[in-house]
Amino acid sequence: MATTQVQTVSTGVDKAKLAVAAALVVAAVAAYYLLAQHGQIAQWGGLLAGLVVAVGVFFSSEPGKELFAFGRDAWREVRKVVWPARKEAIQMTAYVFAFVVVMALFLWLTDKALEWVFYDLILGWRK
């Protein structure tokens, strides 16, 4: 059995950046409520500005850089996927729907058959 060793190196600077990013999110939400008397534009502007700065600080930290690299790699993999043509997608969807209908009929017939066996034949409740 192969074991993989997960290595997490978090410096004090990265921890400080994450704390600042979290504080900026809290400050942005607080600004939204504190700027209520100045109108909606000021509210939303303060919220969005705080969130943009918080995201910038987060992505300057090592976990943020790793998340960005993961997203970039995931997007690269998605671009490699060979998507089915419209005709193939419609055919597969039709197959799935047909299977669901057949399964529903089978389960309904099974349920009714068992109901008949138990209630009518064995217990005799429906005479």
C-alpha cells in the first residue's frame, strides 16, 4: 500500500495574510451596514471594494496561489475533454429517459404484484 505524505508549510506571513483577508471580509460586511445611511451605491461600493481587496490579499498568500494553480490546471483539463455532439447528447438523454420509464413500470408492477400476493392471497384483507 502506497502512502502519500502531505506536506503543509505555512509561514507566519501566510497566516498573517489569511488573517488580514478574513478581517477585510468582516470589515466589508460591516461597511455595508454602516454605510446604509449614505445610499445603496456607497453600501455596495464599500462591500465590493472590501471583498476585492480581501481576495487580492488571499491570492497573494501561498494557499491562494495553490488554489489559483489548481483552478488553472482544472481548466486545462476541462479543455481536453471531448464533448459529445448534439445528436449523441440527445440520443443518450432519450436512452436515460426510456430506461427511467421502463424501471418505473417494472417497480410499479412489482409493487402491485406483491400487494396482491400479501393482501389478497396471504392475509385475505380485500375480499
